Amino acid sequence: MMQERWSFLAGPARNRARATVARRRAVERFQQVFLRLAAGAVCAVALGVAAAPQVARAEGAAGDGRLPVVASFSILGDIVRQVGGDDVRLDVLVGPMRDAHTFEPTPKDARALGQARVLVVNGLGFESWMPRLVEAAGFKGRTIEASRGVQPRRLDDGEDGPEDHAHEDHAHEEAGGGAHADAGHGHDHDHGGVDPHAWQDLANGVIYARNIARGLADADPAHASAYQARAEAYVRKLRQADAEWRRKLDAIPAGRRVLATSHDAFGYFGAAYGIEVLSVVGLSSEAEPSARAMADLVARIRAHHVRALFLEQGGNARALRQVAAETGVKPGGALYADTLDLPGHEASTYLGMFRWNTEQLLQAFEAP
Amino acid sequence: MDLWSLLAQPFIDYGFMRRALAGALALAFAAGPLGVFLVLRRLSLMGDAMAHAILPGVAVGFLTAGLSMTAMTLGGMVTGVAVAVLAGLVSRMTPLREDASFAAFYLVSLGLGVLLVSLKGTNMDLIHVLFGTVLGLGDAALILVTVVSSVTLLALAALLRVLAMECLDPGFLRAEGRAGAWAHIGFLLLLVMNLVAGFQVLGTLMVVGIMMLPATAARFWVRPVGSQMVLAAVLGALASYAGLLVSYHADVPASPAIILGAGAIHFISVAFGPHGGILLAVREARARRARLLQSMKERSQ
């Protein structure tokens, strides 16, 4: 029995007379292999533990005077770039065209974070993987929550009365960014069911830019005025774009401004710009849709006279294509929800992404 | 709600339901008979291994040509066949058995596939490609599945004798010449083809279900291999239809519903099938005991 079991270790020791010798030899060999493996594992762990902080310290000290900043995903990365300019050395964890929902940090990410002095996150429960990464990387710097002060939306707010939300936001707009920022200052940190895609409203983008400028200034007081100046210039651009898109969208009759999309990411957008967003629940996640959910969606698209069906980057595109074919709605181009496009494309910056998304919508709404 | 609107109305009202049914039926017709052979050759788990083995090829196809179905299909075919042939060679040339050899190759290709998928940034759509969407079958996917299904059925008809012979008496075929080896390779090709086509419909993991479950169920009802193949195809088609209906009425995802339908058929067959079903075995055992008691009573008197 034993002999058969270990015969692959003991070699050609099939002779019954030599069974005991072979058995002993096999067990010894197994023990040797096991011990060697165990020793190797211990060495590897020890090396890792010893090496990690040294690497971090060495490279952190040899900086070029620029503030090392890590942003959690591409859109935040662009805002940090606009505000920080050449005074920061920026690393983005979830790069362009990557899905922040299914992000898996690599050792390189942990090292970048370990060397950083500032971490910029969206908050609102968007980066669920961040606490573990912060712990693993031993990050001790300052964390900027870019969405701090944003009026959070719940995910189920999507379908009822987008109009009053829109008015609410107009009011906030007129009251100015400062008032807006104070309104939700002490919002509770229970993120369950909170929609994190706040950047889809340019008024929130203003809050993001100012939060980031304030955080960078605190971490790097020497360049504080530069951060503030760049942030204000950027805020002016955001305001200008906001007003422009609002004017163009307002010119379209309200009944035409209906959007169906595969990802529940445009709640803030719809509320801010008076667009009814049909959230395609059941088709939104990576999971497979049910036939019932597809049929319901077809019925709702017909009932709401949806003019635009958008396949967000990712999303359950194939199923939605069938829904589009079924209802005769032409599928629009892609909308960018929570990632920028690669450099060189129009949507490679926050403002460029907004221009792309809005122009796609305008085109679909204006189509006869 | 009358019977008609319960059973047929969803397919009349919605085009995507008709497409899903057509795709699933085409897949079931070809996969069931293939599954019968896998069961006969005691390679039931090989389908599972092969389904993972096509992943790196699909990933390479995706990385080089984007979401092009031709590229992904070709890539999947190439790695699937490569793994099948290599695993067969290793098991013939070394003491490693075929199942262990397959397990090793499929685990390696699974790791390679996941690595390749993660290498490129635009990995979002690939998730949906890998998991398949029976409700999102486009024209190209539908054509692929029906073509593969037709080719498979024709090839099975041509190879039936050789394949059955190789399952039942491999020694005879080996003595007669090379026909057995060629039939084996042909069979592997068909298997890979169906898996690649099937993962457009049900996804890599689920497609094996529509191949194996009807086949294991069929062996409880009929004995001849030919009848088993026909029955497996019919049962697979039944499971597809029932699964889509359940997905529609009970609001559950479609491909798991189809596979669970096939699973239900399997367990019903295990329980009630006339060839080795549990109920039958219990009844026979009871009858034997009754006869035994009867004869003992007679002897004691």
C-alpha cells in the first residue's frame, strides 16, 4: 500500500523484498523535499518583509522635488493633472479604459501608493478595494476624498421625477459652489446604495477640483498658490462647459430627453441636465440578464418613447444590441461612465469625456 | 393566462426569445450526441477541461483583433486542438494517465488565459464574451452555431461506426490500422468546435452542461448508442425550451435556467429510468427478497 503510494518518488523499487527499504527511502525523500520547500517559503516571506519598506524608503527619499500623488482612477487622475500641473508626480491606479469595479491591484500599484504622499479617491463607496490596498501598501500620507461636500444620490432615485432634481441643482448652481459644498458636508458614511458617479455632473466636478486643490495645498504648502490658481482656472472652464451643455440640452423638448443605458452611472447627469434616465436594472451588472428583464426593458422602451439607447463602455452590450433591434431604437455610440479613453481619443480628459457624452446624446435626441 | 400564452407567447412576442431558442436548439442537437460518446469513453470530465483550454486562444484572438468573432473562434479552435493533442501525446508517451494530463494542460491554459485577458486594458467586454449571452445572440453567432451543429451531425453520421468501435473495442481497431487514431482526432475536433460555438451561446462553463447532462440522462432510458444519441439531442432541446420559459416567467438568468432544466431531466432519469434507475433497482431488490422469503417458507413447510 505504502509502496504503491510513494513508488513515484522511490523509483523502480517494485520488488516486494525491498519494500521496506524503498518505503523508508521514499518517506525520507518526501521529507527532504517538503523541508526544502518550507525553507524556501520562509526565506521568500522574510525577503519580502525585509525588502518592501526599504524599497519604499529609498525611492521616496530620492524624489525630484515634485509631490508624489496617487489618484484612484482615470477621471480623478485628469482633474489632479489639471490642478497639480508640473508640481505633482502623478500615478493613476485604474488607468484609462479599465474597469474600477473589477480592479485588482498589482504589486506595482502597492509600491506606487507606498511611495506617495497624497492619495486622491472619489469616495461615496466607489473604491471598495482601496482600504485593503492602503493597508497592504503601508500608505501613511494624506487622503483626499474628492467627492466631499457633494450632495449624494441614492441609486434607486433614478426613475422618479428627474425634473425636481434638476431644479434643485439649478438652485445650487446659482447659490454658488461654496454653498453647495456646505450643504452635504456632514453626510453620513453609510455608502450602501449611494451612487458614486458624482463626477457626471460638472457642478460636482467644480467641488472635486476645489477639494483636490485644498488637499494638495495642505500637503505641499510651498506651491499652495499655484494649486489654487490652476484650480480656479479649471473651475472657470468647467462652469463654461456646464452652461454650454445645459443650454444645448434645454433647447430640446423635455419629452425627447429620455436615455436608456446599461449601467446605472448617469443618475447625477440626468438629474443635473433634466434628462430622464431609464436605468436598465438587471442588465447593468456583469451577471447574465433574465429573459423577463429583457422583455420588461423592451416594454419600457416602447412605453417611454426612448430615443437613445446607449451601450456604455463595458456593460452587457450584446443583450442590449438585441433589445435595440427589437424596439427599432438605434443604439447610440458608447458613453463613458467611469473611465476615460486612452490618450489621443477625444474622451481622454474629463472635459473631453463630457463633451463626447453630451454630443452623443444631443445627436440621438435631435434625430427625427 | 391560458396554456398557449404560457408556452408560446414569449417566443411570438420577442425576437430575442426566438433567437435564443434557435441557438440553444442548434447547440443541443449537436452537443447531446457528442456527450453520449464522452460518457461511453469515460471522458465525461474532459469536456469541462477542454472548455477551459480554449480560453487562451480566445483571449489571443480578442487581443489581436478585438471583438471579432472569427478571430476568437479561430483562436479557441487552435488552442483547444493543441491542448487535446498534447495531452493525448503526453499520456501516451509517459506513465501519466490521460485525465491527469488533461487536468494539467487545462489548468495551465486557464492561467495563461486569465493572464492574457488581464494584460490588455480593455478587458471589460471580454467578461461578457466569456460568459456568453443566450439572450444576446447576434446574426453572426447564430450562423456560427447552426453551421457547427450541422457539420457536427454530418460528421458524426459518417464516423459513427468507427467511433462506436473505438469506444467498445479499441484493441480491434488498433489491430486493423490507423483508423482509430484518426477517428479520435476527428472526434476531438468536433468537440472543440462545439465548445467554441457553444460558449457564444451559454458561456464556457455552462456549455459543458448541455453536452453532458442530456447524455447521462439518455443512457437510463434506452440501450442502443444510436437511440441514446437521438434521445440526448431531444432532451437537450427540451431543457433549452423549458429553461428559456422559466427564465422568462420566473425572472432568472437564462443559461443557468437551461442547465438546471437539463439537470432536472438528469435526476428524473436517475430516479425513474428503466435501465438502472433507482426506482427500478429498489423494486427488483424487493421482488428478489419476496421470492427468497417465499422459497424459504416453502422449504420450512
